[in-house]
Amino acid sequence: MVLTKLIYMHEQRVVRKAGVTTGRACRDQDLAAKLPVVRSGDLETAVMLLKTPDPDLRALRVNVVGMECTPFLNRLEDRLGQSEEPDPDLALLAGLTRIRAAWEVRTEAWAKDVGRERFEKFHAMLPPAYEYLVYAANAAPDRPDALNQLQWFGLGAGMSREDLDFLWDRIVERDPWHPMSHQSRLQVLCQKWEGSHEEMFAFARQAAAHARKGDPLLELVPQAHVERFIMLQREREDDVVTVGDLNSLRREYLTDPGVRSEIADAADLWLSGDNDHPSRQETAHEFGSALYFADEKELAARVLRLAGTAIPKSSAWVQWELSPEYEYVRACQKLEIPLSARTGA
């Protein structure tokens, strides 16, 4: 126990010195400057942040601001109810915030590990979000953001696959290349939700095949492999008992020549672009973590030089490591990436 505590304290010191955290890593100075105000409960600022004309910035802000507004859900809904013709961005924010609040109650645990009381509360919280998001989608017919959030409502509410497919078709009509919507669709198609490994990989590969150089849609390739490994780990849970067992299984999966080359090819195409997308750092973490664990060290180093100090929760650092921040710092040390390359990304 004493040794474990000492190791933990050492790891935390290293992480603090490097300035590494877990969270959103988007390149949006306006959002970063105004987040403290949003966290204080300024809902007008929260809604205004969603009004950017840049669809990529808006997609990122929707997720970040929705998470920060969870403590103010009641106030959001009160304001929405007081408006005869509600602002569609206010309705969008209320809908996604209610979904986030419901998922916080449910937790991200597997269904079998979520108690009955939590499930009942989760399902009781979801319905109002549907009304808000449908209103937002109809009031802003050129934007896919509300429809994208309805994908998460559908997964939580047990919407049929037919209805989820219909929803996806409507999203594609509005924006066939919307990265956030593609990431949500990947979740719909993965085996743990409404699809299969075959459907998930077909979707990711099709998107990558049509992607341009530097396109964030290429990130779907490592994300699909992360999802596949999660299920593989679950399938072999009786044999994966120790950290060493997990590391061996991960090495076995990611160093498979087909898996390794597919991730590397997608990373090469991504690196060949201008990499000026607001989510550049998060994509770098997604590719960099997968490449690092696949022993593609040279390519991993090129990618991770573009990553920041905030590690996204979806990356393999978080999915596969007990101390993701520490593992990331160690990876940068092994790859001889100086601290300035990380903090200045």
C-alpha cells in the first residue's frame, strides 16, 4: 500500500510538472477566454458561443459548452420555456445539456454494471431533450448539430436502428462531411451499441477513402480500432487479469500487420494536410496513442509533436492506461519530444 501510494505521488508530480491534463483539446482562443464566464453561469455567453459561422468551431463548442452548462440545466430550461419563439441555439444547448446530465447519472459503465435506480432515472431524464433538439433542428435546417445530438439521445433512449439510420440520412443531407456527426455515427455502428465490427470498420474505411489530406474524418480509423480492442478485451476478460495481460493483448492486436499499416496509412494522409482544423490536437492524440502502442515510434513522434497537453477522453491513453497522463508524458520522453513541442502545439 505504501509503495503504491509513493508510485502514485511520483506519477502525479511528473504530470503536474509537464502540465498535462485530461479534457477537451480544441484550438479555440475565444472559447478558452470565455469558458470561465460560462462556468460562472453566464448562459447568454454560452449561447453566443454557439453562433459562430464556422461549422467546425460550432461543433466543438456544442460539446464543450454543453458539458460546462450541466449545473445550470434548470435555468436553461426555464429560459427556454419563457420564450414564445425560442432561440434555436438555446434549444440546442438545453437539449444536449439534458442528455449530458442524464448520462452523468447513468455513468459510462457497461449496462450490466448500472443499477436499476440509475437506469430508471436516466430514462426519466431523457424525453424533454428530444423536444428541444427537434425544435432546434427544424429552426436551423442548414445545421446538423441538433440532429447529431439526437443520435446520442437515440442510443440512450433505445431508438430503433431503423430510426437511427433515418436520422443519419437527414444529417448527411445537411452536411455529408461533419466530423462530430461521423464520430457519433461510428458509435451507433459499433458492436456495443446498434451495429457490428464489420459495419463500423466499413463506415470508417469508406470515410477515410473519401477524405482529403489532413481531414479529421481520418481519425475514424484509429477510433474504430480502439472500439474493436475494447470489445476484444471484454471477450477475453477471463484471461486479462493483470496489467501485463492487458499490455500483451494490446501489443498482439495493434502490431498485427494489417491493423498497424491501416492506422499508419491514415496517419500519413492526415499529416500530409495543413492540419489547421480546430480539433487538430485531439486528432493528434487519437493517432499518436494508437501508433505509439502499435510500436510505430517514428510516425507516433511526428504526430504527437502536434498534440497538446490536454488528453481527450476518447483516446487510447485513457481507454488503455490506468494513469493516462503519466503514460503520455513517458511516451513523449521516450520519443524525445521536448515539453515545448507539447505546450506550444
